[in-house]
Amino acid sequence: VPELFSRIKQAGRAPTAEERLLDIVELHEARPGITEATLGAWKTSSGLTGYDLLVERVPPRARVVVELGAGNGPLLERLLRERPALERAIGVDLCAADLELARARLDRRAELHRTRADRLPIAAGSADAVLTHHALYLFDPPEPAIREIARVLRPGGLFATAHWTFRKRSESLFWQMMDVMAARNRRDAPHFTGWADPRMLDRDELEALLASEGLAGLEIEEHTLEIREPGELVCDRLMGFFYSVELQRPETRAELRREWLRILASSDTLSFPFSIVSAVRGGLPETLEPAAGRV
Ligand SMILES: C[S@@+](CC[C@H](N)C(=O)[O-])C[C@H]1O[C@@H](n2cnc3c(N)ncnc32)[C@H](O)[C@@H]1O
């Protein structure tokens, strides 16, 4: 098993976006399905996962939907089940092991591509919706990927993503756990500056980035996954989800687990905040456009 995140660890300086991307894909190759094993296990108080919330957004009559960073296909699977009228569900990811798992669980309407989110082999204006689930913020630089999203969407087409929260930090258990993790990251990998372009985590900056490519009408809905599981299991899942844990030395990781368990013991519920961000490709919705040739 190769050492995970070796490029980032060995860089000794802030890693380039390319180094980070190669390391991220290597991690997913070693642990296919890891995001679903974490976020797929947890639900909001209405009993929905982030995947379900995205599928709900897709218009019932959508014919073509694209997912970027599709991983092992949990979102595409739900989409094909809940939207029987769908003709094509196109998944894009760079991780071969995840795409293989996705292929095995999806029906023939699925089309999978191993390619970068900023180079889509998809015709302009052909998609009714483009979705991402905890992947948009990893696309760095974001502009070329956002340009591709806008290009493949038809006018009036929907972009929606499950994303990091925009809520203010609070004293909640979740933020206590994030602080403890961040302090240990700084100690073990002081040269590392983060996974996402900071603009992706700022509401106004994200709105401007989307708008500059013609994705307008930004909406942000905040949600929380309500987690009531034994502390050890919560730690296992979170340590799978947060890439940064892999930057820590094994002793640090053990320390992090002890600290997290201590925090988790103070309540029977951990609320994991996230947002659903959506925007629409500018222009009139298809049904309102004048028919070609009409005077
Ligand atoms: C946190 S995982 C989420 C996977 C899946 N959406 C889920 O939630 O179960 C991020 C995924 O994005 C993919 N990814 C990251 N950067 C990418 C890029 N530039 N182009 C294509 N895929 C990318 C990774 O390979 C990984 O599968």
C-alpha cells in the first residue's frame, strides 16, 4: 500500500493544486466508496441524506443529468431509481476504482467517464441538471470546472451541489471537533494550507464565481446530518471523510481520536452541518423560448 498523500507531505511547502489532486485521487483509489461509507450513513431530521436532497432538486422530467466527482455512484443510483424518465445519467470522476464500483450498481442509462471535471466529453447545452456531492470545492482552480458546468447545461438548466456549510462557526460539538483536528494538522503539516480554493467557502465569492460563468440565482439551503451512533464508529467514519487526518502522524491520529471521543461523550447527538447550493444557467427556461422560425 503506497503512503497516502506523499506528495503533500513531502512538498515541505504549500502543495500545488495538481499535487493535491493526484494525492486525492490516490487516496480514493486506495479506499473506493469512502465518502458514501461516511455521509451515506447519516441523515437529516427528515430522514434524508445529502444524496437524497440533491435528487429531490432534479426536475421529474429531466432527461439528461451529469454528476461531477461521482465517486462510486451513490447519487447516480438514487437518481436513476427516483427519476424513471431519465434517459442518461453521466458520471465523471478521476478514480478508476470508484468508477468500477459505480458501473456495477448502475443500469444501462448510466454513462461513466474517467476524466477531469474541467474537461467534459459532453455536448454544450445538453444537460438538464449538473450535480456534485462534496466535490465542487475540490475543483481547483474552480473557474474551468464552473465554465464546463455552465457550458454543458441547457439554458434554464439546474446546477446543485452538496457543499461545506456557510453557517457561522459556533460552540457546537462539530466545531469543537474541527478545531481539535485543525490544531493537529497545523502541528504535523504546517506547510499545508487546505483542500479548497478559499473562494469556494465564501458565499459572496462563490456567487461571483458562478455568476461570472452565467450561473445565476444562487440559493443556499443549510441542513444538518443528525448523528446518533457510538463514538468509536463516528470517529471511524469522520476519519475516513476528512482527508486532513491522513496528514497526521499515527500518534497524532490516536490523540485526535481520544479528543474526539471526549467531545462526543458530552452529548448523544452530533449535528454535521452542510449546505445545498444551487443556481440556474442564465437565459430563458427552454419551454419559454420562442419556437425557431416563428415570427
Ligand atoms: C469527497 S469525494 C465525493 C464522492 C461522491 N460524490 C460521494 O459523495 O460519495 C470527491 C470525489 O471527487 C473526485 N474528484 C476530485 N477532483 C476531481 C476532478 N478535478 N475531476 C474529477 N473528479 C474529481 C474524487 O476522485 C472523488 O471521487
